[in-house]
Amino acid sequence: MIDEFAKDNLHGRLRRDRKALLWKLEGLSEYDARRPLTATGTNLLGLVKHVAGVEARYFGEVFDRPSPEPLPRWQDHAGSDLWATEDETRDQIIESYRRTWQHADVTINELPLDAPGHVPWWPEPHARTNLFAVVVHVLSETNRHAGHADILREGVDGRTGMRPEHEVHIDEEARAAYCARIEQAARSAASNEA
């Protein structure tokens, strides 16, 4: 009973974070969805593409349930899973992610939490694992990248939050005053340090 509760809870959180990650693309131009937003090239559509590949591998290859989505060998991706080429459309990447969800959901639903898996890209003795560890790992990865997407989207147009129903209209004046208070506290702490 505790296993089913744990699986349902973790799976529900994974579903929530998948939707949050996709929501970060809504209303953006092609350029803003794809452009590098950090010094290392991190971009919103690339995060979605990356997480789709993560789910496809972990809920596919690890449990000998190959993904229906075409994937390069894990050794060969060389960062190509972190950005969208000009030939890949946003819709293609989103639909691939949604199909990956379906495949992953079947794996999660059909296997018990202690189902054995093998992650060939993890070092021994950790390569031998189980569904519970993989769900926790993928949930952490998805949550981490949804957080990245939240910050990136805030930098593009100021929008924040996990779900559209919780989004609050941006009060630019209040936001500027809030940031000014934080800046003042940082400057004050820095001057005390000297």
C-alpha cells in the first residue's frame, strides 16, 4: 500500500513539473523560445528537448522498454539534446515530449517500484537500480530544469510561477521597489564586511 502511495505521489509530481516546463514556452516568439539565455547557451526549448530525452532514456532503455522516439546513442549526444536546430519545430519537440510522457507513464504504471533496471551511463555499483530510484532521479531532473525555465522566462518577460492559474499580474513598480530593498541589503552587508 505504501508503495502505491509513493508511486502515485511521485508520478503526480512528475506530471505537474512536466506541465510547468511546457508552460514556460507559452506566448514566446520562436526566437525567445530558442535563443541562448545564459553564458552556457541554456534556452527554454532546449530544456524541453533535453528533459524529453532524459525521460525517454530512463523510462525506456533502463527498463529494456525502448522509446518509440528516435534517440542518438547516449554516448553520442555531445550537447545536441540541449538546443533546437533550425530544422526542428517547437511543435515537433513538444509533441515528442508528450509522446515520451505516454511511454514513461506506461513504464511507471506497469512496473512495481522495486522493478530492476540498469543505467549503463552510471558508474558501478550504481548502474544496477530500480524504478523507485529512477522516478526520483527523473523527478529531480525535471524539477531542476523547470526551475531553470522559470528563471529564464522571468528574464525574458518577467513572467513567473508554476501554473497559469497561479500567475499574478506583474506590478512593475512594486517589483522595482522590492528589488531595490534587496539591493540595498546586499550593499549594506557588503559594506559591513569590509
